[in-house]
Amino acid sequence: VVATGMRHGELLDFQKSWIKWNRMEIHIPSDVTKGEKARIVPITGALEQVLREQCESTQKAHVFCYLDLRLKSHVPFASFKNFFRAARSRAGLEDLRFHDLRHTFGSWWSQADSNLLSLKDVMGHVSVKTTERYSHINTGTLHRVREEVERHTEGTVTRFLKHTPRRRS
């Protein structure tokens, strides 16, 4: 979730055929998304490695499967609750919810890009207002943007102030 921003249900339905390796994208079909609108999620290098391993580990159409020893076959997950609960417990993060990982994705995206419209599309939101709840910008991001503004406007303000006649009161 933290690498894709995909919802729990989308991850459960995630098919290998959705992955477009040549474009490094996941194409989520409209019949699976909450807003019933198809969307595209970019694949990072680290995510590519995980997805390739997942896809190679099973012959099933689903990306996320487990080996059912009783059936002696890979079966798609019906839920990630038990898996997530165990991982959360091992990490000592008892108050973490599965959906918090989607918020983390949104925060990281907005800190790297700060373009809410692109984040809205990747996350599949209908409104930018919803996206704003996911885009928690930290002060480091604010300082990075400030530095970019300074770089682009370097000397402009001081030159303007030096050449602007001051009024006498």
C-alpha cells in the first residue's frame, strides 16, 4: 500500500495483467476502483522488484497469493487483516491501521511532488478536497520549496527594493 496508494480491496483483486512492465505502471480497471474510474499508478524501482518476485512466486492471475497447504495450491488472499496484524505487532505499531499506509503514500507523494492534481489521479479521488486530507506536508518540504523559490528569484526582491523610490510620510 505504501508504495502504490492502492486500497485494500484493490490489492486483494490485483491481477498480474494490470502490470504494464514496459511502461512501469499498474493499470487499475474501473470495475475495481471505489470511484469506478480506471487509474494508473507508477511503479518505482523498489516496487518493481517486489512485484516481479510476487508474480514469479505463483502461477495464479492474482499478484498476492499464499500457499494453502490443505489445497496444495496458491490461493488469493481474502483479506490482509491477519498478515497486517502480525506485521504491525512485530514492528510494535499497535495503533497503526492498514489505511494509514495509504495516507503515508499520499504524504510522501505530496512531499516529493506537491502537485495535488497528480496525487488525486494516482489515488483515485474524485475531489482534490479528499486528496488534501492525505497530503501532510512536513516542514522539510516547506523549506525545500522555499529554497527553490529563492533560487529562482535570487536577487530580484533586493534589486526591486534598491530601485524603488521610497515615499516620505
